[in-house]
Amino acid sequence: AGDDLAGVFVSAFKHDLGKTHEAPTRGFAQVARRLCDKAGAALIVDDVRAGFRLHMGGSWELVGVKPDLSAWSKAIANGYALGAVTGNDRFRAAAGRIFVTGSFWYGAVSMAASLAAIRKMKEIGSVDIMQRMGQRLRDGIDAQAKAHGVKLQQSGPVQMPVILFEDDADRKKGWLFCGEALKRGVYMHATHTMFLSAAHTAADIDRTLDATDAAMAEVARQFG
């Protein structure tokens, strides 16, 4: 890339809309780290979507690679308006040499919410809760699909699932499934990542599975 490469941005995992989601391999992550080091470039992970859902230390902790910079939002303040950039000592020192300000720089409410949210996530083991509830949901939907003779694929981390039906290029099966679930009080999406929360309980998942079972039956009835 020459000497003009400042950084390489990567996502927590591959999550193209309407496509099978894929986790980065350890080999890919290590090569990305090595090439950035060789070029003197920053390796930057976009953890806005996945931050605090896959690992409290950042999503790429799962593949054993630490980025130079990470971008965070969403879960970092439990829904309050806040974004953050974290970095290693090299970039922390560089940031300390420049002046940065913003309209909501001293937004104390969001900062307080973030500190409280992070403390709570650590206290209750939120990642483990989401993993267990996500696996419960995934296993249940797999069993329902098999029982109704419906072919589908679930991908992505169980905390952030996507459900795609086979032979469904126009998404008619997917939107029918979501519409039937919504009639029963459960909001799902036919092409986008969905998100579990540490607030979800086994009872919530079981109620969701009651709705998806009826929705799956309707997909089977209409599409065979």
C-alpha cells in the first residue's frame, strides 16, 4: 500500500445485509495485525454494533488480536446517546497532543449511564447471559424448522443472530415469518442482524419460541 496507509478498518464480524454472517478467523485477524504493523498503520475495529455483546474487552479478543483503536456506541451506555473511541498507549499519547471538543462534550447523563451500564454488565456477566439466551433461541428455532420441514440457516453470533430461509431470494418466506411473529408480539427482521439483551430471560425466549413456532407453521403451510 505504500507509505500513505494510515489505517485499516475492520468490522467485528462479516454482517452484510441479507447474507450469511461470518466470524473472522484467527488467521485472518493475525495477518491483518501483522500487515498493519509492517506498514506502520493502525488496525481499527468497528465495535459500535458488537461491543460488549461478544466480549467485554472487545469483539476481536475472541480471535486473540488487539486493535490499535476501537469505536464503540450502542451498548456502551445502554441506549443513551454516547460514542467512544478507545486506543492503546501510542494513540492515547497522540490524542493528548491535539484539541478536541464537541457540542455535547460534557454530557454528564450519558457518561453516568455508561459507567453504570459497564459496572452492571461486569457484575451480572452480561455476555454469558446473552450467549445462553441466544443459544436457547437458536436451538429452539432449529428444532421448529426441522419439525415443520422448513429449511433455513441461522448465522452470526447467537447474541446477534440472523435467520435466512433457503430458496427465498425475494424474502417472501422471511417477511411472512416475521409478520406472523409480530402478530404474536415478537418483533424480528428478515434480513438484518437481531440483538439479544442481558435483560432477556428464559421466559422471554420461550415466549418468543411460542410465536416463532406458529410463524414457522404458517411458512410451511404457504410454501410447503
